[in-house]
Amino acid sequence: LQTGRYALMFASRNANYAAATKLFEYGALQIPVVALHYGGETASIIDECDLGYNIDLNTETDVGLALNRLLAETTRQFRFDVARYETTAQCQKLSLQLETIITSSRRRER
């Protein structure tokens, strides 16, 4: 683990379908995340956007050992690829979907 700032995140076993907005904020600020979780959206987004490290508590029996493995890794660089989740990108995507729905609805009315 390189010296510097890291964000430690914990994800609930009962809400593995959700990802905290902090995850995207850390990505935008280019602060790597060390996430302890039970799978789900948090893990997927960290992998997809290359935001940091995942420690899956479903399979990891020794969290201390997992953290020590991260400490030994000193050269990893992250992409912090969160552009597709920015507000502008999400609004453009929603706008295109709404245009498609409106166009389709108008065709049916004719």
C-alpha cells in the first residue's frame, strides 16, 4: 500500500445491493478505497472503476492477513474511472431514455 490517504469503507451484509455515494466521491477525489464487504454493488463498482481494494468478508477468513497483503503491494496505480457516474453523464443517459419513450409513445398515438 502506498503511503498517503485511503478511505476505509464497510458495507453491510444486509444491503449488498447498494453502494454508498461516498464511493463515488472518493473516486472523484482520487482517494483509493479499502472496502470490507460481503460482495454486491460496492465490490462491483470498485472493480469496474478501479477505485481501490476489495476485501470480501464472505471468503476472507483473516482480515489482518488481507490488510498485510495490501501493505506489501507498493506500486499499484488506480484509474478512478467514475466519469460515467457523474451527474452530467447520468442526466444525458436519462434524457436519451426519455426521448426514446416519448418518440415511441407519439408513434403509437398516430
